[in-house]
Amino acid sequence: MAWNGLPDVAQIWMVDGKASVIFTIPGTKPPVFMRWTVPRKADLESFFGPDVPIKYSKTLTAAQWKAMGGLNFGTTDEIPDITENPFASWTQTMATEAKVQPWILDADYRNKIAEATIEGRGLTEAEIQTTTWWRTHNEGERAWMKLYHGDRKTALQRLADNRITTRQQLRDAGIENPPAALINEMADRVTKGTWTVAQFSAQAKAIADPFSGIVVDATLLPLLKPTQGTTMDQTLDVRELATRWLGPVHGGWTDAEVNKWAGVMRNDADGEERLTAYLKTQRKALFPEYEDVNLTYDDIAAPWRNFMSSQWGQTPDEMDPLFSKLIKQNDLQMNGELLRREGFTRGIGKVQQDAQTEMLSSAGGVLRRAIG
């Protein structure tokens, strides 16, 4: 039965002598009921209409409500929009979200997030730390949960970045063409804290060397066979090679360019060799100051990364045109002057502090204000 202004999933019960709006948390067996009391008679009448006898689906004592595991969440004033089904979008995304938020399948957590969802807010850190999931999982898993709740964008970026890093780590371990499904699974276990780095390294060795004496995790076995992820592997190959040879600015190819070369590598046994030759030509055109065609962007940039870091006291932003200028000039004195000048302009703390130190040294250790 539906009432005016209430979604179909809601019920009106009398609990401990108080009219209450009741929701059932989806997927709970036995069902878990959530209760918001109706604070004013006028609110209750609005659900049924004026001068209509109020009918309750159930009438329970406080003891009966407690015995059935009912959860109390304040009054209906705390629900921002009582006309909407508060679980509609939540239940639709639950299965997908559980892949990166495994805690949402925990009944205790689900109760708390359902309350927060209905009340139009997020969980607090204090609430998160009282959940059964938090108390029963390791430090790495809790760190992932905390990061995801505190900064979802950064968490998802870390998930994506670690997948890229893991692919190279598996190749370095001797796994020539790891399937994308395997890469993602192993990367995500480390990111989400279910594996330590040591566990990852051991499994990478087990997969690469059947005679290592290390047993491959049984859950990884179905992922070891080549899958549709092959195309993804070749796409990652192209992006990795382009960045290695051309750098983050010029190697950030469009999807169309990446897919074109991924197709070449997929259909031509010499595809990677052709791509590498093409990239060497591109690198030579971008940085003609470096005549050795076998020098990659990484080879060229490495010393200037270290130099800029030492001058500015921070990691260089290689997307900044200033960094490309350093590479092109390839001159220690000129680049030192450029970084000092640009550092002053940009207010780089280390540059300013170094200049003050030099001024103090040249003034005998004391700076005096001239008056007169």
C-alpha cells in the first residue's frame, strides 16, 4: 500500500506507541528494517489525507522491535526527500561498486550506508571505523577504504595507475604478454590492500617460473590463459613505447593513433620493431640536439629531472614547457640561470632561500638596512 508523499517501498507501523515510517534494506535476509518516527500529527495525516482513519501495517512494542533487529534513525525530518525511493540508485550500482568497494557487501556497513543514503549525506570517518568490516580487515584494506571515502577521484586514479605499473612489473618478472584480466586482478589486490607487495612479487615469480617452488594462487589460474584482453595489452604497449621515446607531452597520443599502431602490432610480427623505428624518427625530429638515434626521451630527460629537482627542491612537471626548454638547451650553465630566474618569477621557495643565503654570505653574514 502507498500513501500520499511516500514511495511504495515504505510502510507505516506503530512502534512503541509512535507512528513510524519503515524501510526494508534491500537484499537483507532476514529483512532488516529501518525506522524513522513521524514527529507531528499533521505529517501523519498528510500521508493518509485529511479526516482519513490511520491504518498501520504493524503494531509492535519496543521490545518486539528490538527483538527483530530493527534500526532507529531519528525522525522523518531527517530524510531530505521522502517522496523518492531512497534505495533506487543505491541498489542499482551496488554490485558494480563492490568491485572497488568490497565493504559494501558487509551487512553492518550496508546498514550504516543505507541510513546515510536516506538522510542525504555521506558516512563520517568515525562511523566507518565502527563497522564490522573495518574491524575485521587488515591495515592495507582499511587504508584503501579510508582513501576511497575521503578522496574518491584520487583512489580511482591510483587504481588505474597501479594497473599500468603492474603490467610492466609482470613483464620485468619474465611474463612476456600478461593478459589484461590478470594484470588488473593482481594490481587491484595490492591497491586495495588484500595483498602486500611481497605477496605480489611471490605470485609474479610463481607465474613466470613454474619451477620456482611457489604455488600460484588458485584464483589466478583462470586468468592466465590469453583472453580478449590481448587488444588491451597491445594498446598499453603502444602507449608505453610512445611515452618512453617521446615523453609525456609528445607521447600522449590520441586513441586513434594508439589504436592504429596496436592494430599494426596485432597483425604484423615485426609491428613493434616498425613502431620503434617510427618513434626514433619522431624523437630525433623533436630533439635534434641529441644526435644518437638510440637515445629515448627517458635517456635524455633523466639528468635534467635530477638537476631541476636539486635546484627547485621539488619533482619537475614534465608537461611544463620549461622542462622541454631545459632539454633542448642541454647546457648546465644556461639551464641553471634559467631555473633561478624562472624560480624567482614563480615564487619557488628553495630558489628564494638559496638567493638569500648567497646574499648573506656576500655581506659577511649580516644584512643591514641603509637609513638616510
